[in-house]
Amino acid sequence: MLSMAIQIFGNAKSFDTKKAQMFFKERRIPFQFIDLKEKEMSRGEYDNVVSLLTKKASSKSDAIEEMIDKKSKDYSSIAYLDDSEKEDKLFENQKLLKLPVVRNGKEDATVGLATKEWEKWLS
């Protein structure tokens, strides 16, 4: 079994966050849960997630767009901003993040429920 440093950033009441925790629990993969209501991502953690997602997306602005929860009640506060402004706005208002944000050390990251991606991490 490879050693993974899984971090789940989410909200204790979010169903997708609970599903992510269950996914790793069922497979006996230890993880650290960070409740964004209690402690937001640091700038370094946030920038790391953005850069990991940018590697998989076609551009940084696509990665940022993927991180935004378009169902959030605050979505209108970010929807019409320039791409250059969205990244800072998202960091400042982490309630706009699509949850959960799951980070596999400094190797990989996902936003939202990404069980297929997590399965790949385990194989």
C-alpha cells in the first residue's frame, strides 16, 4: 500500500464531503479532515490546489472555474468577474468552493465528488 497524505477540505454538513470521508474510511486510507467553516485553506494550500488542478485543466482560468460551486447562493458575487479577479475572490470567500476539495499530498487534487480519480490514486 502506497503511503498517501490525503486531506479533505469540506464542510461537516456537506453530503459530498461525507461521501469523500466514507470513500477513504471504507478503504482504510487515513485522511485529515479540515472543516472550512472552522479553518479556511491557507494561501499556500489554496495555491497548491490551484496549480495541481491547472496541470489537468487546459488553463488556470479553467481550473479556477472548476473550483467554483455554481449552486452556491453567493455565486452571483463571482460569476461576472474577470478571470484575474476570480482567483482572489474565491480565496477570500471559500464558501464559493465546490466541495469537497481533496488533496493527495503535493501530487494531485480534486474538487467535488471524484471517486474515479481517487480510485486511480489507490491503484
